[in-house]
Amino acid sequence: MSLPDILPEPELVIFDCDGVLVDSEPLSVDVLVRMLRAAGLDISADEAMERFLGRSLKTTTEIIRADYGLEVDDTMLETMRRDLYQRFQDELQAVAGVAVAVDKLKELGVATCVASSSQMERIRHSLEVTELLHRFEPHIFSATMVEHGKPAPDLFLHAAKAMGVHPEACMVVEDSPAGVEAAKKAGMRVFAFTGASHARHDRHIAALRALEPDGLFDDMRELIHFVRREQKVAQAN
């Protein structure tokens, strides 16, 4: 879906969770790789990051089955869930500057929500251990709520509808190519964030830049400048 020439002021900022609000991707990939290796599938962390970043658990298991010939059963998923939640409890950190950015958006009268490919239990756990949950609850949306996960636009459109905001008045903050694609298909402005620990290498940045997001930044404090810029452009028109 293409954006109109003249966009309204942003009314809603939709945040992805993993790699945007919390620096979770290296932990998640490490747990996934360990689980797959225990099941006999030797896959590198780099390959797992490239294949599965931004994807839902359902999509990830479908790719593993179709492309690697491994059926991920419930026992494997429960082991991975338990190990991941413990790693989150011990090591997970919020992305620097998120709390300040969300508070400043509120001061500007711009609403916020979370739309993540993760399951709701995992999203809430991630936000709770990093003390971010109270800033977003109850406006949290999971890919389990829609038929198709990212890179399909379903989740972002669902979040916008639930928040009562038209897609063209939404700004999305994403760290993955799948998420950037989903936002663009939803007809929303999208800003690619490269400040989390997994997203700082040249290859990842180049992949995001190739998708032509509306902005690319590595410091969450910059987000408020993008919002103000979009407000000024809309007011000028």
C-alpha cells in the first residue's frame, strides 16, 4: 500500500518489541540455536538471525520444517520457552532511551502501543522484567491475534484499528526487514532502528536501508525528532 502525497500528523507510534524496546534478539537466537543443535540441526547464530529475525514462532517453526526438515514439537518449544524466560530474567535489558522517548511522545499527545511477532506471554514478560510494561499496558498486540505475521501487514493494521487510528497517521519503529516490509504494506510511515546489539553491523543496516524506510536511526532519543519533523511537514501542508 503506497502512502498518500500529503500525510496527516502522526497520532500513534507503534513499537516492535524485540530489538526495539528490549535488547533481546541475541538471547533469543542463542536459545533457539542451542535447541536446534540439541535436536540435531547445526545452524549458526548468523544464519538463524537472518532467517528468523522479526518472524513469529509459527512462521519460524514452519521455515524450520520446510527448509531444514526438522519438526519442532511441543516438548522442544516448552524447553526453549523455559530457557528463554530464565535468560530474560537474568540478562534482558531495555533499549537505552526508550522510557524517555515514550514519555516525550505522551507530552506531544501522540499515543503509543506495541505490536510484536512474539506471543503475548513473552511480550509481557520482556516488558515486565525491563520495567516497561506499565508504559504500554493494555495497548499490546501480538501476531497470535492475526492470521498472517510479518512481513504481512495484518498485525500493524490490527493495532491501528484497535487504537482507533488510520494507518496513514501511524509511525512504526522496527528493527527487522520483515517488520519494515509489514509497515510499508500497511501504508504506514516506518523508521528502522539499529541501536540494539544485533542490528549494528553493516550487513543488517544495508538490508534495512535497501527497503527505503522513512528514517534510519541508532539512538532512541532521535525518535522524538522524527515525530516533530512529521508534525511540522503535516502542519505546513
